[in-house]
Amino acid sequence: MTPLFLHPFSLDRMVRAVEKVRDRLLRATAALENAAVPYAVIGGNAVAAWVARVDEAAVRNTQDVDILLRRADLPLARMALEKAGFIYRHAAGIDMFLDGPTAKARDAVHVLFANEKVRPEYLLPTPDVTEAERGPAYQMLTLEALVRMKLTSYRLKDQVHILDMLDVGLLDASWLVRLPAELAARLQQKIDNPEG
């Protein structure tokens, strides 16, 4: 096993990591908008944007950019993003745009396709890109569509995002009637037991 190289502690490295994600998000969404490709920002950036509307101190940083596209728009999106310096890759069933020739998968824009199940066992497909609203600089998934996606995926980071939204009051028990039964049960579990 290769020894792990540790850089010195650095506030600048921490800030730069956040700035790189922000820059990638803004460049990718601008490229899509300039090419008139319908899209919506999803994932951790969408959660952060919604949480920041209530309490910016509760915002959690994310390491990548996730975008929802219609599959039919992938060729046009690819042209637009490649023109902006991104490099298309399809690996392990994931479509992504690496942020340059030396980028890793963490340095990418990850694509999910609208109206498709991410995994066959998922209860619901992803929303359509029309379930979006305009943020300050880009199209963002609506809160209701984002909550459905997070409760459908329900990985550990999705559960943490649900807890963040509960913590700032974006979600509460009144949402239970707005969700399919299985998703409502997952939300109820987080309401009842936020620590476990």
C-alpha cells in the first residue's frame, strides 16, 4: 500500500476546494443556458441553496456538481460543456463531465437523466427538468422534487440532507401527506429519530 501523502493544514486549501465546486457549477450551468439546454441543479448544491434561504450557517459544502438533464438533450449538453472545457466520460454506468484533462471523478459534473430511475429498485424515477425554479444564477430543482429525490435515493448523504432540511424548518410532519407512502415512512423515520 502506498503511503498517504498529507499536505500541511491549510485554510486556503479548504476555501479553494469550495470555490472550485462553485466555479464548476457556474461554468456548467452557464454553458447549458447559453446552448438553451433544459436542466436543473440537483444534489448537494440544490440542498445547500435551499438551506441557505433559511440559515446560511447551516449550509453543508458538497464536493461535486450534479445536474438533471433529459437523455435526448445529452448530445447538445455535451457540445456545450465540452466547449466550456469539460470532458465527457461514461464510466461504471455514470455520465459525467470531468473538469479538464487531469480531473478525477470528484472534479466533475455528474449527470442524472430526467424521468428515469437511477437504479431499478428505486420507487420513483427522477423528476423532469420542468420541476425547477430560477435561482440567482441557475435553474434549481424545486424543494418538493428535491425532497422526493433524496427520499428515493436515501443513501447516508441523502439522509443527512433530509436532516439538514428538517433542522432549518424546510421540512416537517406536514410533508408526510404530500409523499408516496414509502417516502413518507422514510421522512417520518428521520423526524422521529434524527440521530439514528
